[in-house]
Amino acid sequence: MIKKIREILVKHLKNNSNRYFFLLIAFVIGIAAGAFTVNGLSAFQREELNNYFQGFLKLLENQPVNSEELLKISLLENSKLVLVLWLLGVSIIGIPFIFVVMGIRGFITGFSSGFIIKTLGLKGVLFTVLALIPKEIFVVPCVIALGVNGMNFSLNIIKNKSIKHLSKESLKSSFAAYCFTTLLFCIIIFAGALVEVYIVPVIIRILAPVIIN
């Protein structure tokens, strides 16, 4: 069973390597843009953001986290992203916008991690590695894979329109597979949300005394 799954994954990655590559490039460009934007902030803007960040750390250190509410927020935000990618996949003109979404997601990652590292130096690197990356390990690969999944389905729609003899049953089957794949990645993203809600706050609480000025 595991061997079969591995073979399917290897085949999928091989067949879609170009799409994964270009979506990854879009994500990396977004990260770079986010990091460069941090350098463009004025001293006042950096100070304001730093005060907000320090206040957040103090709050998290001194008060219990409402994990249930935080989980709802995390799931809502991730669900919005998944829904956008799903809708772009079912629209013929959605492919260019999938790249835009990847860039925006990368920008958010680049800006948040870039700001923390620029503000806190080595402490920021430690915070990014221990508090930000654990969730991203789950979410980012899934987001990119959802983008590839959407591109494949969108191209399948175009192909179905251009080749008249392809049946509606074929398109229905592809749509069912598209939805099922999206659901599988949602489950992995849900695991990332659990890490964000139940593990990351513990790590931040441990790091807070070291980071707070």
C-alpha cells in the first residue's frame, strides 16, 4: 500500500514538475518581495510594528491562549485560501491568478519572517525557525500542490471544450477527483492549523522571555 502511494506521488511529481517549479518560483519571488518591503519601512513604521509584536509576546506570555477560538480563526483563514484556489481551478481563466495567489502567500511569509529577523537579529532567526516554520512545513507544500491541482483541472476543462468527443462523464470524473484531492490537502492543512494552535504558542511562550526587550 505504502509502495503504491509512493509510486503515485513520484509519478505525479514527475508529470507536474514544471508546474511545481514555476509555482515555487512565484512563491519565492513573493518571499523576496516581502523581505525587501521590510527594508523599505520607515523607522517609525518599524517601531510601531515592533511595539505591536512585543505586546503580542507579553500578552501570550502572561495570559492563557483560547485555543478553541484560535483554531477557528486559523481554519477560517486557511479555508478562504483553499476556496480561492479551488475556485480558480474550476474557472478557465484562473491559472494566471493562481500564480498571483502564490506570490501573495509568499509575500506574507517573507514580510513576517523578514521583519522579525531584521528587528530581533539572531533571536528573530530562532523565533522564525521554531515558531513560524513548523506551521509552514504543513501549509506551504499543500498550497503549492493545490495550485498545481487547480492548474491541471483548469487545463482539463479547456481540453474538454476543444475535443468534442470527450464525454461529460469524463469531466464529472475529473471534477470528483479534483474535489477529493482538495479535501486531502485540506486535512493536511488542518494538521498544520493544529500545530499552529497547540504547539506554536507553547514554543512562543518559552521564547518570549528571551525575545522581549
